[in-house]
Amino acid sequence: QAWPFRLLARRRGPLRPRPPLRAVLAPATGAMRTGRAAAAQSGGHAHAAVTAVATDASDAEAGSSPTDGAADDPRKKPLSMRTLPLEQQTVGRHQSYYWVEVEPGHETENMDPKYVLEEWGCPERVFLQTCDDERSQEESVKSLPFALILVILYALMNIAHESQVRTRGVEEALDFQISENANFAFSTGEGGGMYMGHKTFNDVNSYADFWSWTNLGLMPMYFPTEASVSEGADFSLGPLSADEREFFFWHNRKVGGMRLKKDVFPAKECLNDIMAEHYNLTCFSAADLDVRLAPTYFEAQWAPFGDEAVTVWLESGDYADVLRRLESEGWIDGQTARVQVAFLVYNAPHDVLVSLSLDFFFSRSGHIWKHVTHQSYVLEPYAEWYSYIWDIGFIFHISTIFLTELIEMGRGLRRSRFRLRKFLRSYLGFWNAVDWVSIIMAYALLILWFIRYADLKELEGDVRDYPVQLASCPSGPAGLECRTAIYVKLHGDYATVATQSRDLSLLGAFYPICIMLRLFKAFQAQPKLAIVSMTLYRSAGDLIHFGIVFLTAFFSFVLAGVAYFGRVLEDFSDFNRALVTCTQAFLGEFDYEEMDAQNRASAFAFLLVFQVSMFLILLNMLIAIVMDQYAETKGQLHSGDTIWAECFELCSRSWHKWRGTWVPFAEIKATFIAQRGKEALRSEAVMKAKDVVEIVKKIDEVQAQSLLEKSVETWGQSHPTQVELKSVLGPVSKSAALARQVNTRFAGQAGVVPAGTKHKKEPTDHLPALDEILETVPELNTDHLIRAARLAMNRDIKSFKEKDAAKHLQQLLEGLAILAQGSNTPATIHASSSPGVVQV
């Protein structure tokens, strides 16, 4: 009754309703096989026997009944009464529910899990596997809050101890005072007084500028002698007291003297000895820090001093004489690599000890790079009582994870019977590695923290005892050596704490990555939370191959930028800077004005090609790769429950466990193994709720029925019915070959028009019968035709992504079914140009 046959079929009378394809094919196939067997036994031709069967089939469909004398002849029986012999019958297995027996061709039909359980039950191993999976999922969901608690505890502990707000507030205040208020190059007012300094710290560009800034800008600010008044004031507030002179901008108590430290370049041979000798020049080797271009804040802060570094200590009484002597002696010369001015101050309101360093880097090109760096620490991290709570909670939590991993290792060793190789094969995995890395790093953080805390308390003692120790030293030049020893110890202990704090900060910055991976491990238990990690995992291969292409193109642009803009733009002066600049441009931050000032046409061309190829094309391809896998992963979700729904279910189970109306999954599995042995884990015996109740006495039938339904449903979701294209193309290709042979063999007979023939003959009653088709194509096997027809007729088929191919396949197989039915319906078979596809 399909529309193609309404158009192609030519009948002298009205169309009769045709029975469904499945109702026609099964008895027709049985009749064909019975006819072949009878013909083979009688020594006759196969086509004659099948012709008789086909004729009887049409008679039976028309309503005629067999004669009484021929009742024993199987060929004279109605089609509905004919079946294959028992030894020739074939039974298929459903693709999703493998324990369900179905007729051939029904393997992919959708089945209700409840109906499957009611009629066929559930295999024992599937039930136990579901119990084990539910137990693992339940444990993973329970671990999610603990993973979140670990994140919260670490964040609270870090914020409570580091106190970034307090330290940063003090550092910014000191930085501003040094950068903006330590002025030199003053203008002279009436009476010869100096009113306004026009240059600051950042304007130091020569040796003379350094000494001017030091004498006129920094030292009067750090070692004041008189109280400052407003401009034009005709009065004076008098000199500062000894205690007032010990403060740097009101709230910051100076600790120790000011350190002036110089590093030098060692001499070396010049790159061009001939030119150096001709002009009598001396060359120096580069320092550990490359200062040909501006160093970064981190590089300036942690750049080490060489063995030939020279240190001078400045005090309030004689700093002017010392600076005048150093300048007259040429303390800074062509061999100077770096000069650092450093001092310590303690801010009591915030309990912060700050080391402020003013660095001047003298490059071999003649430029002086300036940096203001800080290192600040809270002397009492446990000033608040709740700081102990975060530390104790973090230690307890990480110790719980450690003990859990040890218990899991012990269970694994027992399961592997203490065979180390077998245990390692089963235990070593990505998520276990994440657990152990997080545990080791957590204990490393704790050890470093307590070591740093001990050294910090020692530094606190030095700062606390500083006034007493300084008072014990003789005044004047006689006590310089004693005071210098105190200063050296203060700065040395501070440098020790600074180094430990740097290592602790680097390790502490990496540890949240481990916590994030632990969260992803916990997310695996919830399908909606696991989409991200599963998407990245499935797209890893495509991302790697895409990354090869992307990095090739990206580094090509980096090299192009270095080659063309490197001489005029600092951002492209070397490969590292160009790499950062191109990365910023890729993310949307691009300084086009500097490039445009160099060459407008080149800048426009470079930016246009870079943005089109890297951003518009490759970046969108990257998004497409990830989103394609995301859509596929989301479509394959076995469960659509939200996280709060699963939490509610978990709470409900816990409530029923407490009331004794719910048997835990682990207990169910243990009971099965205790009564039926480990063979139960591999048993294919089907069960229903009453069977589970007989084995597990504590469980009620409601829970047993619920678990069985969950088992069947989960199994069906994880094993969806999929008709692979190759399972259909085989029969289709044979059917297409059959159609072409029929078209060639019977060309010219009524009702069959060769492919490509425009003239259409009037159909007659002389249609090639099925026996003639079978004789022409003896390799025809009706089993694969039936299977292909049923697969094509299945509305739930999902393998065909092209609707046209599925339509042609269905038309082909329905047409062949009409031929197999043996009716007198004329049909026209057209072989299409596509291989393996014909249209009826």
C-alpha cells in the first residue's frame, strides 16, 4: 500500500488492501523453502515447485481454500499454516537485551524495559553489575561534598594566613610614596629655597641622576630631621624627636639601616677583538639577568647578586657624608650591573613586615631599568582563633583521603592475592594518580608552611629584639661593626623567609589544579556534570591533530612578527615577547597603534591575515570540534537526573536504610556471592523479583522489583539498538544484483522495462514468476532478504543518516517482497546509478 506501488502498479481492477510486509514475508519464505525441499526430494526442478507454492500463495490470499484430497500436501495449505521445519527455523537475539529471543529482523525494535522484565526477566550478572555500579555511583556522589569541602578549607586557610589585602595595602602606599614623592631636579624660589621637584624615581637615566635622586629625593624622605610644613609657611615645627625619626610616613616603623648594594659585570673578551683593540675598549660579560630589554617584576625581585657584590649600610647620622664619598670615588662606573637600595619597615596596625627594594639595572646599551619590588609577610598568621580551625580541618581532611587510599590499596592487594604486578595493573590509573599527587602536595604544603612559620617566628624575634640589640652597640663609628652585624642578620633572616614563601606560593598556586582534577573525578558520578570531562576526553585525538595544524600556523605568524616588527617594536623584539603578543592578539588584545606607526600597510596586512586565519577560521574550527563531541556526548547520556535529584534519592536511600527497609547494594552482592559463589558474577540465569527475595532474605519485593527494573533499563540505555550500515548493505547489494539480473534476463517481457528505457510497454500478465527469478539467480538467499526488509521497515532504525538512502532501501526491499509474494502485480525495476541501490 505504499505510495510508490500505487503509482507504478497497473491493475485492471481496484487495488486490494495488502497485508503488512511482516505478515507476508514469513509464510512466503516458509513456502519457498518447503517448495525447494520438495522439488529436491522429487528430483524435479526447483522453479516448478516454487511456482506452485507461489500460485497457492496468491490463491490463499484471494480467499480460496485447498481441496480435501490435497490437504496433506504442504504446498496446498494456506500460507499462515506453513512453517519451516524445526531444524531450519532461525531465532535471533535482541541487540539491546541479548537474553531476549526474537524473530530474525526484530533485533533492533524498541522494547519497554518493564515488558522485558515481565516476560523474560533479568540475567543475574546484569543485576549484580547494576548493584555494583549503583554502589560506585553512590560512593562517588558522596565524595563530591568532600571534594568541595577540600576546596573551601584550602581557600579559607590561604586567605586567613596570607592576608593579601593587608599586605597589598601597605605595599601600594610605600610604592606610591617612593615613585611620586621622592623628587629631584627642584626649581628655586625666592630666597633660594627649593619648592618643587620635577623628576621622580622613573627619571633616573644617568649616574648623576642617581646621586641627585638619592641625595635630594630618597634620603630626606627616609631620614627626615625636621617636621614638614606647607609651602610659603613663615613658621617651623622644629626638629623631629628621636622616636619620630624612626617612622617612615607615620605608621611604618623603620627596622635596621638602609642597604646600598652593588653588583658588577666581570670582564671578558669582546665579540669583535679587532674593533675593541683598535678603539681600546673593555667588554664585560652579561649578568645572570638579561637586561638588554626591560626585565619583569618577578625577574627583578629574584635576580641574585654575584660573588663580587659590594654592600654599604646607610644610617641617619652620616648618610650624607657616605653618599658624597661614594659619588666622588666613582662607586658607580661602567662595570656596574645593578644597584639596589633596600630597607625594612614594620606596620603595626596590619602586623606586616615589608622589605622594599629599589633596583637600578644598568644595561650594556646605556639604559637604566628601574623597578620597585616588595616582599611582605604577616608576622602572626594565627592572630585569629578561627585560623586554627581551617588548618586542623584541612589536615584532618587530607589525612582521611590518605587513609582511604591506603585502605583501597589493601583491598586491592587482597583481591590480587598479594601479587604486585597484578595489583599494579588494576590499581594504577589516572584518577588514583590524581589522588596521590593531591595527597603528596598537600603534605608538602603543610611541611613547607610549618618550616616557614618557624623561620618567621625567628624573624619576629629579631624584629622584636632589634631596639634592645641596637642600644647595646656603641654609638658613632665605634659601634658600626656591631650595628652592621644586626642589620645583616635581619636582612639575612628575611631573605630566608622570602625564599621559603616563594616556594610555598608556587606550590600553593599549583595545588588548586590538583583539587580541580579531584572535582572532575567526583563529577564522573553525575552524568550531567561529567559532560565536560567526557567531551574533552573524546575530543582529545581531534584536538591533538588540530593542535599540530594550529601551532604550525601560529608559530609562523610569531616568526613573521619577529622578522618584520622586531627591530622597531619591543613586543616583537624576540621570540618570547612575540609569542606573548600574538597570544594576546589571538584573545582580542592588540596594540595596533604601535604597528601602524611603523608601517600602516604592513600592520594592516599582518593584522588582517592573522585575525582571519587564526581567529575567524581556526578558532571556530576548534569550537566546532569541541561542540560536536559535546553534542554527541550529551546525546548518549544514560541518565538525565539532575544533581539535586540524585542527592534527594541518596538521602531517601539513607533514610530507608536507617529504618531497615532498604538493603545496601554491597550487602546484596555479598549475599549472592555467599550463596551462589563467584559464578553468580558471570551467570546468565534470568531472575525476577521473587528469585531475588528468595536469595536475599532481608530485601522486600518492592526493592527487588525496583532494582531489577533499574538493571534492565540501565542495560538498555548503555546498549542502545543500532543497525549498522554494513548489516544492511550486504543484503541490499545482493538484492541490487538480483534486480539488475532480473532486469537484464527478462528485458522485453511485459511489465519489465530495462533501466534507461524511455518507452514504457503496457503491462500484461506475463510477469516472471519467483521460480524463474530463483533459477536465474540461484545464489539468492531469502533469509537475508527477509532480514534486510524487516530492518528497513523498522521505524526506529537510527543508522541511516541520509533519509534518501533509507527511502530507496525501503522501496527496493518492499518491491522485492512483492516479487517474493508471487502476485501478478506488474512492477518496473529501475537500476539507479548509485552502486548497490535500485528503485522499484
